[in-house]
Amino acid sequence: MAPSFDDGNSLFNFVVRDGNGVKGMVDSGLSTVPQAYMQPPIERIDKDRARKHGQPPIDLSKLGGPEHEEVAKQIVRASESLGFFQVVNHGVPVDLLESLKDTAHDFFSLPAEKKAVYRADVSPTPLVKYGTSFVPQKEKALEWKDYISMQYTNDAEALQNWPEEIRDVSLEYLRTSMSMVRNLLQVLLENLGVKPEDSMIDVLVDKKMVNMNYYPTCPNPDFTVGVGRHSDMGTLTILLQDGIGGLYVKIEEDSEFGKKGEWVEIPPVPSALVINVGDMIQVLSNGKYKSAEHRVRTTSTKSRVSIPVFTMPNATAKIAPLPEVVEKDGNALYKEFILADYMKNFFSNAHDGKKSLDFAKN
Ligand code: OGA
Ligand code: NI
């Protein structure tokens, strides 16, 4: 029996503590947005005012060919200004993309008990976590999203510990996307004047995580957010979104993509993947590449899924702006830190735009 969602405590217990998620709340028959999900006006997303990002996806099959330089330039330009771009011919089979979206819908349609076994405090494995919102204990308004997160250590542990319903497609996604990630990093590092050896790229993508995000239909999308303003903390994120739309990025600097401070929508493009620059790349590049501030709107008609792969260095890694870049720039914008300390700060605060980077500022 679903509780009254007008009462903050019983809502929290039902949605967060007992693992019913936003999905469970919506399925119980909801006609209005509960108070706990009402965003302050400043965080609400005005759909009608946002422009669509018109940049065509970058064709990665041209890397290494006669048009390599032009394609590399497109990657660099997007990473310097927006921190977001889309790619096609990325090496991940298109039918796998379809299976991933179907599998995510199937998984979140499972009864709550099946998913709730992976709640952080009871999960049988530290590699898998099912949850809702971002840091529900810390948030003034909750995010309209449920998710499952799977850390990758090696194939054997993934096969043994990841939920079997979503394990194989997720692993295949990771396998088929990593060479693209390495190629993109190669381009970004070369442009900084660093001759990237494979070992350096290994460090940058040492840790990997596949998430499945589920955004149930919402009675009033104007009052809620699917994910609040944030940047991703790691190296590069690969994101598969479905056809529904609602992913917005903030323009950090006046550029060919628009005016500083403006939000643009990254429109769904069939068979494309979205790439976004994470905080670690902003730090390593001494601010030259921008981690992208982004957020997600909800919809009233259909549930949305997205499936990101996050890459990052190992928790024990020391991170600092690359010496080659600092030497050129004359000063380091960021200090050296241990990744674990950065992560601890990132995951213990509610989403708040790019405030996460303050931790590393000199
Ligand atoms: C994220 C994220 C965007 C989306 O999971 O970090 O920003 O479209 N997701 O779901
Ligand atoms: Ni994100």
C-alpha cells in the first residue's frame, strides 16, 4: 500500500529507504508532483526558451584517414567551448544501442523487490548500487530519477556480480566503446602538446562504470528536474540517450555554439552517442577543455532512459594540471589532489552546477 506522498517522511521511506523509487511512486497513481520534488523556480527548466544544439554529430570513422585533422579539430573545438558533442560511427553496434534501451526499460519494470536488493546499504556487492535521485539525504528537492550503477573491475567480477538481466549488454557496451574513448583522449592530449603514451591513457580510464538511468513520466515536468545541474566528475562520459529528449547543456563561453550562460538542448540523434567532458579533463588541461554543466528535464508522456559509461582514473591517482600545459600557461589553475578526496567531496554534496571543481582550485 502506497503512503501519502504529501508527508515528506513517508514519501522518503517509500521512495528512498524501501527502494520503490520514483517508478514505484508513479505506478501507485500520482496526479500531482509531491512537494518533495518541487524545484525552486530558479532550477526549473523552461523548455520553450531553450535552443536545440544544431551541430551535426562528428564522424569518428574519419579519424586516422585523410580528414583526420579536420575531425580532430571538431573534437577539440567542442571540448574547448561546450564540453559536449555527439559522435557517429563510434564502433558501438547500433543494434546493441537498441538492446541497451530495451533492457533498461525491462529492468526498471521489474518488481521493486528485485531492484531494491541492490540498495547501497544492503547490496550483495560493492560493485552494484541501485538508488534514486543523487544524494537524497542532502537535497532540498529530489530528482525525478531512479538508477542502477555497475562498477567495472574485470570481466569475471562483472559476470559474477552485475544483475544478470542487464549484465551482458552492459558489458558489451563497455567493451565496444572503450577504443573510441581512447581515440578521443589521444586527440585531446595531442592538441595540448602531450605525446600521449598508451600508459597515460590507461591511467585516465582505469576505472569504468556503466549506469542505467530511468526517468518515469511526471505529472508536471515544469516543476521537476530529472537530474539537476552538474558536471560529471571523471574523464570522459559516453551517454546513450533515447529519442525522448530533454538533455540540456550550459554554454560556458561565448562561442560558435552560442552565448555564455545559455542552455541548449542536445537533441536525440538516432544511432549517435553523446560525449561529455568530465572535471578531470578540465583539471588536466588547466581549464582549456571545459567539463560541461548539464541537466535533464522530465516528460509527462513517456518514461525516458539513458545509459552512460563513466571513465575515470583510479581512486589513488594523483591528479594535477599537465606540466606541459602549465609551462605554456605560466600558472596552474588547479592544485594537485588525490582522486579519492575529490570523489568524496563530489558524492557527498547535492548537485550544484560546477561547484564540484572548486575543490581543486588553486
Ligand atoms: C548523468 C547524466 C544525462 C541523461 O547520468 O550524469 O547527466 O541524459 N545523465 O540522463
Ligand atoms: Ni551527467
